[in-house]
Amino acid sequence: MPIPALEAELGWLGLRLCGGLYPDSDDTHAAGAGTLLLVGNAGDGMWAAFNRDCQPATRVGIADPLDGWIRRTVGAIARSAEARAIFPADGPPFAPFQRWAMRAEPVYPSPLGVLIHPTFGLWHAYRAALAFPDVLTLPPLPPIPHPCTSCQEKPCLAACPVVALSPDGYDVPHCAAHVRAAAGRPCRAFGCAARRACPVGKSYRYPPDQAAFHMQGFLARLPVTDGTK
Ligand code: B12
């Protein structure tokens, strides 16, 4: 399938082609692949397509309906493109999507750990890698600087109400305990306060229903604890 046709198929799902890379020979997740093309979402495009194809009433009682929809739709596109689909949640061991992404497009580790994109800010994610047996021609990475270098204030680091994110890392149990508690209602309703404080890509912020959906998914993956490590 030619790349423009692939982009059109993904576009119908609100997904984007994020670039590609040549996997290393020791990259077990991509064994046998000559090229990986990464597929991701940014802003609310995927959310609109997911709600069109998988309306909220039909999702009741289904564990991780977004994951199922992505596997069905992107899996079908991969088959017709004669590629193998690799998904971020397959594991452990998980495929190194963030490491791959830094080689495929100009994204960089933000102070929060998640990768920042110069246009989409923190409002993007990776949904699949398409592994092609052939070595395809890829454009060079554009020389775009890290957006956090020129951000003096770093409001993301001051925005978490329970300081779960710091230069020392991400305290997942502390974050989840807060998000589950009464005081965590704004995080549940609108998404992570630290991500929302980032000035980059504000127009791509997830709408509240999408942010709440992802936050619910995040909580569902973690055991309920009192927040201490
Ligand atoms: C396990 C996991 C989690 C765990 C985290 C456990 C922990 N203690 O950190 C939990 C469930 C808590 C979690 C939460 C979230 N996650 Co998560 N998670 C993953 C998952 C499935 C595996 C990560 C992993 O272990 N990879 C294996 C290693 C080998 O892969 P890697 O790419 O080489 O990893 C490297 C990078 O992480 C890199 N790195 C990370 N930070 C930094 C910083 C610097 C300075 C450098 C140099 C490198 C670096 O170092 C790693 C080792 O090389 C990935 C998907 C995936 N397959 O990668 C998503 C993923 C990392 N998560 C993602 C997201 C968006 C989230 C959430 C924000 C989701 C939400 N609901 O809103 C939350 C909150 C995170 C936050 N506030 O920071 C995205 C990040 C996208 C992006 N823009 O970067 C990913 C890629 C999934 C996706 N579909 O895109 N997550």
C-alpha cells in the first residue's frame, strides 16, 4: 500500500503517521522488520472517530474498548498493507515505543517523562507500529529544537497538587491515590493537571470527555492503594 493511501486510511480513524525508523538488529519486538512506521493520535481526531464507530452505549461492560477498536481497525490496515502490527500495550516486555518515537519524529522527553511534540505538546500518543519486511525510504528527521529548553517557568512541574511528578521521577501510587480521592476530581474530569499546565500545543488539548476516559483507563490498570510506595 503506498504511503499516501496508508495515511488516508489512518486519517479516517483520526490517526496520523508519525514517521518511521529502521529497527536495530537487537530489537526483539521488531524481529524480521526492515522498517517500522509509527501510528499515533494527536488532539481529539481519534476520539471523534472512536465515538463514531464505537458509540458510548455500546462500550458498557467492555474492558478497554479503545484498545479493542485500535487492534481491529489498525490490525486490518496492517494486514492489507502486508505489515505486522505491534501495539504499545502488548507486554510485558513492552515494545520501546518512546525510544522508537524519538528516532521517528522530533519528540523529546518532557520534565514529566512523556514525550513532548513541538506542535501537539503533550496531547499525543502512539497506537501501533507497522513492521514492514522491506527497507522503505524515510525522510530525515527535521531539525526542530526541544520545546522545553526555551520554557523558563516549567509550569508543568509546579501544577501537580500532590507533587507526584518531579525531576526524580513519577510517583505512580501517589498520583493514582490522589486522582481516586475527592480532591482529585479536577484530574478525573479534565485530565492530569501537570499536562494541562504545559503551554505547548494548547489547541490540541484533549476535550474533557476524552481526558476523563483516558484517566479512567489509567486508574483501571493500577491496584487501589493508600498512595504510599
Ligand atoms: C507501563 C506504562 C505506564 C505505567 C507507568 C509505570 C511507571 N512506573 O512509570 C502507567 C500505567 C502508570 C502509565 C501511565 C501513563 N502513561 Co504510560 N505507558 C506505559 C507503557 C505501556 C510501557 C512503558 C515501558 O515500560 N516501555 C518499555 C521501555 C523499554 O520502552 P522505551 O520506549 O525504551 O522507554 C524509554 C522511555 O520511556 C525513555 N524515557 C522516558 N522518560 C525519559 C526521560 C529522559 C530524560 C530520557 C532520556 C528517556 C526517557 O526511557 C525508557 C527506557 O529507554 C508505554 C507504552 C510502551 N510500550 O512504551 C505507555 C506510555 C509510555 N504511556 C503513555 C501515556 C500517555 C501515559 C499517561 C499520561 C496516560 C493517561 N492515562 O493519561 C499516564 C500517566 C503518565 C505520566 N503522568 O507521566 C504514552 C506516552 C506518550 C508520549 N507522548 O510519550 C505511552 C508511550 C503509551 C502510548 N499509547 O503512547 N504508563
